[in-house]
Amino acid sequence: MAETVKVLVRCRPMNSREKGLNCEVVVFMDPSVMQVSISNPADKNTPPKEFTFDGVYYLDSITENIYKDMAYPLVEGSLEGYNGTIFAYGQTGCGKSFTMQGIPDPPTQVGLIPRAFEHIFDVTATAEDTKYLVHGSYLEIYNEEIRDLLGADSKKKLDLKEHPEKGVYVQDLTKHPVANTRECEKLMEKGWKNRSTGATLMNKDSSRSHSIFTIFIEMITPSKKPGAKDNIRAGKLNLVDLAGSERQGKTGATGERLKEATKINLSLSALGNVISALVDGKSKHIPYRDSKLTRLLQDSLGGNTKTMMVACLSPADNNYDETLSTLRYANRAKQIKNKPKINEDPKDTLLREYAAEIKKLKEQLETAGGPAQVKVQKGLSWEPFVDEEAIQREREKLKGEYEAQMKQMKKDLEKQKAASGGGPPSKKELEAQAAKIRKEFEERERKMREELEAQKTMMSGGAIPENVDPEVYEKLRALQTQIVGGEQANDKQAVMKRKKANEEVQRRRKEIAAAIGRSLAEDEEDDEILVKAYDDVQKTLNARTALAKKMKAKLRSQEQDLRDIQREFAVERDDYLETIRRQDQSLRLLQQLLDRVQPTIRKDCNYADIEAIKKQAIWDEIEQKWKLPDLALVKTKLPPPLLGFGAPTTSTKYTPPSGVDWAQEETHISNRLERGAEENIAGQYFKPTNNRQAEIMFKTQLQAEQVAKRNQGFMDPAAYWTKSAPPSPTGSNHGFQPGGMGMGMGRGFGSAKPGRLAPFGAKKNVMDSL
């Protein structure tokens, strides 16, 4: 069965900033017909725009009434197995976090989230036959990145996944078991400290992220029919505190705040597009994938969820545009239709796993044979307890003994009186004897109760019963502490409190339905005027003239709405164009940095070719990001160099290819080396050509070879030395220079100067020739 999204509007009082600017109130509400009207401060002659919602709460409203009127039925549904979502939307600084989180003092202004915690555990405590398993998680969406506010690293980015059965979920998001309201509040406090907040001109503690606190509820009701399966259901409650929509000029956002505002506005715009597409009815595609927020709320908008939206407003005239935009936004949202249904017998419930584990542990304990007082119940719950049947039997036994002794006492007194010749025993004597016996039996009963209660305390407290495996016992106790339900089922006061709360909610819901009915009746009266028969023509004329004036006023209002929407569209377009310009500047900066850095990348790295990387990149539609190829270095593999003949350069043993005769190969290489010393290999390689450059290179090479041979003593000594002065009588080398020495071959080998000794080998040859 289809159900529309419930939308309520809450208007906060003017704050000190608005009062300091002498702002006027332009928002008005009529709770009798659930109507909101807003006046245009720039054109006071224009009739106010009117909207009708499921609930309206003006300046002096309290959160307690909002919860009882609207949120109570939704939370109640989550305890029956439905999915539920409550989210607050509106301009920054208009009271979203105040509505969702609230303040502890006064108690009437405690937020919707803490009230939902209290409501859930009030229901579980008074349930008679149902057991519950409750978990909580807390995440935020900051700059389109999902973070776990309760995880070990609250800044770690988490991935969004989609499963054919579970739907959209956050991978690696932690879920924490909770057994009472206080544990939920501790999780909320921990996550709240890790949220991203920042100061703007509109709000000193502005939320810079969307946050979602989710309560997972699993419930099991044992079947009363023998052999039938237990009834298992699973509900989920999303409590969403959205970041505020804002104009960049009014908030004074710059730098990081501007980047945050851009992401916030884009995600809220995507949410608005989803709502518009759902309401349109003609759209074949719903753009859930445009942002992380819309993907997480996919089931809440048009899916299997009971959804409630709280639109928060500012009454000041300087926020007229934003307030009107919020009202239009909310007016579209109330037309969305969901199809909620109970999630029965889900496959992946932890409660099913717990039931199997508890059954296994029970069998181990029963096999161990604990004390007689330790009993194992048939349901999911288990706890050591005193056998109440044994206590009742003992009590009946004491009562029988007491009555028997009373009768015997009366008979003994009558016999004593008869023997002494007196009358029947007096009433005072009977009461004295009865009091004595009664006191004796009360003492016996008290000792019995204390003894059994001491055993119960010992078993359910810290001490472990005898003959029970401590590890099994502690594991079973840990599982038991997570499963709640029925703690106050016999508490008449708690049961009565819950009954009264239900009756009050039902009464208030009837009043709200009547108010909405009155609003719809006004529209129906217009149609009745046209078809109603009047007594005379004048009455008909007056009625239809009044209707015509009313229609003209509506027409002017619609025309003004159209102009306002066009103007609002123009403003949003300018904002988006400014955002695009800023993003284009950022992209240009990154491109320039890339152009500077790219030439410095190693040529053997695959990222040296940026164009190839762009072609290999793949866009991931689910995660909304590019998947790039891994960084790799492409190295040319060369055969290992050899030392000598066939010896590897490293200590690694080298195995020659099969079929190669290394002895013959070594001989062949040795012969080649000997021939190479005699042949002019370089001259054969660098053959002279008609090219002038080649000739110069060839001559240079020949000169180098000649110098090398002279230095080695291979040339004629007479040709080696060029005489520039007579030889010294002492045999020194003064006046002699090496001929044609254009290239020095090192100190003492071709760098001989007058007054220095020539190379040893060359000197020896010259002396021999002389």
C-alpha cells in the first residue's frame, strides 16, 4: 500500500543577529488548517503565498509535540519491522540540528533523536513475548566522502556498495550493540564530537556535513504452534541531520568553507532533483547516483520506507528567498509516494546467528550438568535463575504445616481447659499462640528465600556456578546482554505509561487529520459554488463574483510564483556558474602543474605517457571516481655479463644453453682477439667516404691508433722521436719532443716535455739506436 512522505514545517524565533538587523517577520502559520503563509517584503501589495503540510509548528513550538504528533508513529513502525527515515532540511542556521539533537534543558526541547532512543527501549522493556537485538551506527558525508564517526579512524574514507538483496550499504561501517537509552546516547556523543563543523556568517557552529545515525532493530517472536518457525523481523530507523543550504555571498565562505558549501549545495541539489523526478511521474530515470546522499536515501525516497521530513524555516525578511525555496522544496516532497512493507524473515539477521549460537551453548551447559537451581529457558533468552516452582512448593508446604499446627494448638488448648474444668480458650490466648507459630514460619520462609536469592545472585553475578565451563558461561552471558525485551513486562506502571502515550498520540493524530480535512474542504467549496442552485439571480451573481475575485487572486499569486521561480532559477544558475568557474580555475591549475611535472617523470615509467594513461583510465559509476592503471617501471632485460669466458658477473651460478661447446667457443674467441690485434678493425668499421666529416673522423682515428702504438713501443724509435735540439752529453732528453703528439695518453706516456724523461720503454729504444 502506497504512503506519502509526511512533511512538517517548523519556524524558529528570530535570533540576535536578525534582531540586530531590525528584520521583520514574514512567515505566518495557522495550525487549525495546517497552513503556512509567507509575504514578500519587496512587494507588500502581493498576496502572501500559502502552503499546506501535515504539520505546522510556529515560533513557540516545542520538540516534544513534534515527536508525539509526527515521529511517534514512524518509530513505532520500525519496532514492527518497517524501515523509517526522519530527516531535517533547510537553510543553514534555521534549527535543523536543534530539532534533531535538541537540548537537555528544558526537557520539552529534547531532540527527536534522543526521544527515539527512549521510545525504542520503552517498547522493548514492556514487550511480553518478543526479544530484540539493537545496533547503532553513525556516519557523515563530508565533501562527498563517507566517514565512520564511531570507527577507530573517523577521517578514513569508506566506500559505498550495492548488493542485490541488502541494497545500498557502506562497506566496513561499524555497528555497535546497544541495550538501553544511555548506551545510544554515548554513541551519539562520541560521533557528534567527530563531526565536521565550522563557523560562517550565518551560524557559528554550522554543520559542514550530512550525518546519518541508523538504528538496526531485529526482533523474534516465538511461535505458539508446535513445530512452526519463530517469527523474525528486521526494522531500520535512519535519523538524518542534513547540512544547511546556503548562498555563498551571505555566508562569506572562502577557501575550505567555500569548497564545503559547494559540495553541500550540489548534494542538496541532487536531492531536489530526485524529489522532482519522483513527483513528476514522467521521468523514466531517477538520478539517485548523482550524490552519495541520494544513494543512501534511495530507499527512503520512493522505496520501502516510512519517511518524514522536517522543513526548518527562518521568519526574517532577509531570508525570504531561502525560506520560500525551502517551502517549495517541502511542498514537492510531500507528493512522493513510498511503498513500505514489513521486512519479515530476512536472511542476514544477526539474531538468527545468535539463536543458533545460544542453542549450542545451552546444550553444552546442560550436558555439563550444573546445579539444580540453574535452568535453561526455551526461548532466546537465557539466564541462571531460581526455580520459582520449587519456591512455591516450599511455600505451600510451610503454609500447610502452619495451618496444621494452628489446628493442633487449638485442640491442645481446648483439652487443657476441659481438663482444668474451665471454658473454651480465650481469644487473647489463641492470638498469642498463633503469633508465636506465625513468627516461627515467617522466619523459616525468610531464610529459605534468602538462601535461594543468594544462589541466584551468585549465579547471575560474578561467580560462575560449579560444573559449568567458564568460557561457555561467559560467552553465553555476553550474548544474553545484547538481547533485550520484557524487562518491565510485569511492571504495571510502565505498561500503563506506554498505554497512555499511545492513546494521546491517537487522539492528536485525529485532530491533525481533522485540520487537514478542513483545509481540503475550503478547496471543495469553490466547486460547490459553480454547481449550487441559488434562490435568485442576485445571490448567484454575488457568489460567483466572490469566486471570481478569489480565482483572480490565485492567478496573480501563481503568476508571481512563476516569476519568483524564474528569479530563483537565475540566482541558482549564477551560483552554479560561479562554482563551475572556480572549478575550471582549479582544473587549469592542476593541468599546469601536470605540464611542469610530467617531463621530469622517468621515461621507463608508464606514467611518462599521460595520453596513454588517460585512455586506460576507467570511470566507476558506482564509486563515482576514475580507476587508473597501477604505476609500473618498464626495464629492458639484458643477458648477464660474463667474466672471462662464460663466467657470470655475480655469485649466481650461470648455466649455459644446451648444445653449446664452451671449450670450442673459448678457442674461437681467443683466435678472434689475436686477429683483432693485427687487423685494423676500427679502420674497417669507419671507412672513408666523400663526406668531409667522415674523413676528419677517419684521420683522427688513425692518429689515435698511431699514438697508441708509439706509446706501447711498437713503432721505430727513429720515427718516434723528433729532434728539436742536440742530445745532451749526459744522455738526458733535453731538446727532444715526441713527434705528432696531438693526444696525451697520460702522465709519462705522451706528455713528455723538454727537461723530462720520456717513457721508459721509448728511452731504452733510443739509447740502443744511438
